[in-house]
Amino acid sequence: MSRSDQLNFQHSMVELMANSYSQKAALWSLYGKTQMCSVSSQLLLHLNTAMLAYGAPVYNGEACCQAVCNVANILTEQGDYERAATVLQHARERFPHEPLSHWWMFSEQILNFTRAIHHGKWQDAEQAVTKMAATNKWESQLRKAELYLSKGDYSAAVSVSNAVLDHFRLQAQADCSCTSLQVRALVLCAELQCGSAPSAAIALLTTALSTAQYHHMDHLAALVGLHIANLQIGLPSQALGLIEEFLLVILSNGGAFDQGRALLLLGKCKIAALSGSDENTRKTKLAEVIEILDKVKKCFEKVEARSRVKDVLYLQ
């Protein structure tokens, strides 16, 4: 792709250059490298396309719209909702017509859903899921399952997540499956079975982990690894080993909510590992856990996950 970029620049092929940056951002996002996705998107947005085209108007193609939406999605993950809304307003003004408008419409509903579910506003989250279905059906179904899980409606969540998983299993047989959505569906199904059938949940998570690692999706693989560690919290040494293996990936490329959950799990494992320790060791380790919980609280406050903040305050 670097050689292609060089040739496109030499021949002032603005659209091909923009598409190249967009493809790089998409690949970095798929592999779980959020910061590199952000860099590729911003390089495209800072590209002086008017100068490259010798006085032609500024290029406003699909690649630019995707880059703006990538930036908005990353801001949403970091809990910077106001800036994400500002970026999406820019996209709305810059790309008002179809089919480009579908990109920012989808990102807008991701923002609305994320904010609503962290605030516990189930009706607003459901409206966002319904609107999301117009641009991305299966992403909306996964978000609907997440919503039902957050509400505690487990039967509905099982129904939706199984339907999504069955769809992607059929798609996989036809070699046209979206692997990232399939892995996320497996994780959702495992979350729903954690309490009733932990062995089945482990099997689903193992499948999800092998699939994510096979396709080099580091961020998803790290999230799956932390889910496995959560199930193994009764064996704190094994759980801590898994957390230490995947924690760096989450802290370097994950959103604020994922970082908070990962650090919270780390704190719980450290507490579980204290059994049988002497008094001085317990005091030292508990002081470390309190520092970790302070970081967790900041992460959850950043994304405005109020119920999670209450849980952390209770643990402290």
C-alpha cells in the first residue's frame, strides 16, 4: 500500500489516495489498533486535496466521510460525547446526501446508544437501536442484545443473540461472514450463560478467542481473554495470569469503559489472591487495590456510567 500511495501522489490521484488512507484506518480498526486507526483517519482529513488536484475543489468523497466518522466513534469510546457530537454535526453539514449520509447516521446512533445505556435510559437506547437497523441490521441486533442484558431481560437477550449467532454461522459456511460481529455474538452468548452454565460459557469464549486470534483481532481477543479470567476468578493465580497477558492491549487501545472494566477485574483478582496472606502483605495489596479502584472510578465517570461508579464506591 505504501508503494501505491507513492504512485497515487506522483500522479495526483486524490480519490485513490483517500481510499488508501481509509482502508488503512479500517484495517487498523479491525485489528484492534484504535490509535493507529485515528492516526490514519486524521492524516486523510489533514491531506490538502485541493493542492494535490492543482486547484480543484476540496475532495469530499466517501473516504473522508468514513474518516470523520472514525474520529467520532473513537471519541464516543473515550466518553468525550460532546466532541463526538460536534464532529458528527460537521459530518452532517459536509455530507448531507445519501449514500454518504448513512455513515454518520450510523455513528450518530452509536453515540446515542452508548450514552443512553450508560445513563440507564433504556427507552432512548431502544430508539437508537431501532434507528440503527436502517443502516446496519446485525450491528443493531447485537446492540439490542446488549440492551436486554443491561436491563436484565435475559430471555429476550438469549433469543436475539442466538438469532445473530445462527445467522453468522450460516454466513461462515458461505465464506461471507463478518468475523468481528461473530466474535462479539459469541461473547454475548457466553455472558448470558455465565451464571447458569459456566462450562458452556467457557466453550463459547474459547471459540471466540481462537477465532479472534486467528484473524489477528487483538482488541477483541483481549476482551475475550478478560471474560475468561472473570470466569476463573475462583482460581486467582490463573485469572491474574490471563489479565496480565491482555491488560496492556486494553489499556493502550481500548475505550474508557473497557479500561475501567479491565482494571476492576484486576482489582477483584488481587483481592481474591489475598487469602492466606499475612497482615502486612494484605495491607500493602489492599492499598494497591484502592489505587486501582480510583482509576476505575475515573474511567467510569468519564463515560458517565453511573451505576458502575456506584459499584466501585461500594467496593472502596
